[in-house]
Amino acid sequence: MVEEVRELVNNNDLKDRVEVFFIDIMEDDLTLYPEEKKLIERGYQLPLTFLNGKLGFYGKIDTNRLLIALKSMK
């Protein structure tokens, strides 16, 4: 899924406007990500997808919906 999202961004006019990064909840220090940690503890299904610092999607990523959301952002 990680590579699928990177490919989606890189194969569109988004690559210069969008930063994609992933947090490995098994390896990374979640205290650095308090909002994400809170949502995980509340049982939100992974992956969590944030857009401009706000939760956009959770659970399986629908790349078509993600692409539409990214393109509509200013």
C-alpha cells in the first residue's frame, strides 16, 4: 500500500505539492505523533491517512478517493 500511494502521487501533477510519509507503529516512537497515537488507542482501523494534519481516511485506502481529495486541496 505504501508504494501504491507514492506511485499515485508521483504519477500525477501532485508530486511537487504533496509530501508523503509513513509512520511504522511498531518501530517509530508514537509519542512524537500524539494525535495519531490517540486514534490508534481509540481503535481506528489502520492505516490512518492525514491530509493537511487532519484525519482524512482510516482503514483501507481507496486511491481514487485519495486522489480526488488531494487534487481538491489548495
